[in-house]
Amino acid sequence: MTVKTTLSFTDRHHQFLSEKVGQGVFATQSAAVAAALEQMMQDEQERDVALGALAHEIRARMETPREAFIDHDDAFAAARRTIGVARGA
């Protein structure tokens, strides 16, 4: 279903839309706005998935017993060695 609506744009946004339609990137200004909305919806969905995964990881790490923690010197030792080799140290 298509719904007709009225939108207002700044001169800058209107010029950009007109240029993209003129270049053939989009068939109409409506198509350009629809593509922008679809991208926003996809970005929001991806952000929600990423935040959910991050929250899950934080919860999992909070349940890790202290004796299972890795010392920060041990955790970064390999990276420090690699950096040292790269620097010629």
C-alpha cells in the first residue's frame, strides 16, 4: 500500500534529492526518501542486534568466577610481542 504525504525539506536536502534523481540514482524523490527510510530501519535493526549481543556478553562475563579471570599482562603479552617485533625491538 502506498500512502501520500507531504514532506518539507531544507533547500540543501531538496537540492541533493533533485541531483540524485537527475543523475538517475533514484527514479523519483519519493524513491530516494523511501530508500533513506529503509536504510534507517536496517541500521536500527542492526544496532538492536549488536546491543543485544553486547548485553548478552556482559551478562555472561559478569557470571564468570574471579578465578577464571585472565591477568591483563597475560592477555596482552602476545600483542606486545608482535608490536615489539614490528618495531624492531
